[in-house]
Amino acid sequence: MTNLWRNLMPLLVTAMCVGSASADDRLSDARAAVAQWVDVERTISREALAWEEKKTLLNDLLAVARAEIKTLKENIAQADKASGMAEARRTELVQKRDNNSELAQKIAAFLIGIEGRLRGVTSRLPKPLSDKLQPLLQRLPSDSHKTGTGIAVRMQTVMAIIAEVQRFDTLVTLGEELRESAPGKTREVRTIHFGLGASYYVAADDSDAGFGRATKEGFAWHSQPELATAIRDAIVLAEGKSREARFLALPVNPKEADK
């Protein structure tokens, strides 16, 4: 037994050493495995955190992209609407241009007729009115069919002439003129015009008087000396020098006026 034990002892010691060495190795391996596991978990946590951050960033970028897409769609819709409105406006302007062109032709035709009539009628107007119209009449084209003056300017001139004639026709106008009393002799006379309806004159010494009317040859005076007193009284009333209101016997016979 003793020899057997002695032979077994080295084997047991060797086994225990081997067992002890194996336990240490396993512990080291376990520690290494735990360390690796911890590293893996940390790596996973970092990757997860990084992914969440990237995910948040991607969501933000996606929201921005969607907002930009929405804005672009709205801009495209507005551009389409503006384009449609521009086309409608262009069509409207083209139509207005065509209408204006047609209207301009009608106005031009009207001006050709009215300008000729105005040039022909001025000689038949009383002198105060004729003198006042001269600056306007000089603005009328000499040839209405061939003129470089725009229709707007021509229309303004025509309307100004008509307005001046209408204004004169509503007023009592006093004036002075030179009349031929004898061949080669002239005298100054006072005139009074009741609009375009009736015109009269009287000499300073009441030696001559008469009435005026439009004729085909122009405005003409006709002597009628017996009217001197009545015409003088009318002039005094028109000047406001008499406060006495009374009727005046002055001849007014439109039928005598030449057409």
C-alpha cells in the first residue's frame, strides 16, 4: 500500500496542478468573453444611438424635402394660374386693340367731316367769337385726309372750338368794331351780341345803327338807323349802368338768316 500510495501521489499532484491550471484558463476565457460581450454591447448601443440620430436627421431632411416639394407644387400652380391670367389679359388687350382701331377709324371719319365744317362756318360767326377762335382754328389740319396730327389732339381741338361757341351762345357780349361808313371811310361802332341769336351795332354819335346776321358769304351788318336808341339802351343795360328794367324793341327775325 505504501508503495502504491507513493506511486499515486505524484499523479494526484500532477492532476491537481492540471485541474488548477484548467480552471484559471477557463476563468481567463470567461473574463475575456465578458469583456468582449461588454464591448459588443457598447458598440451596439453606440450604433443604435448613432442610428437614432441619423434617423432623426433623415426624418428632418425628409420633412424639408416634402415642404420644398409642396412649395414647388404651389409655385407651379400659381405659375399656371398666372400664365392663364396673362393669356386672358393678352386676349383682352388684343380685343381692345381691335376695338380701339375700329373706334379710331370712326373718329377719324368724324373728324374729317367736322373739321371741314368748322373751317367753313367760322367766317359766319360774329367777330368777337371769330377772333377768339383763331388760335384754335390754326391748329386744325389744312388737309384732314393727310395729316400727321394724332386723332386725340385733333379731337381736343374740335371739342375746344365747339365748347367756345356754346359758351358764346349763352352770353351777352359787348365789343367795338370798325365799319365802312362810306367808300374809303370807316367809323368805330359799339356792338352787342345776344349769343348767336341776335347782333346789333350803333355808331358813337347814334347816326347809324343796325343788326348783323350770318349769310353764306359770312357775317354781315345791315344798316337800320332807327334802331340806334334801342341798341344804345341795350348796351347801357348790359354794362350795368342802368338799374331800370324795361323791355327793348329790337327786331329778331331768324327767318331772314341765310342757311
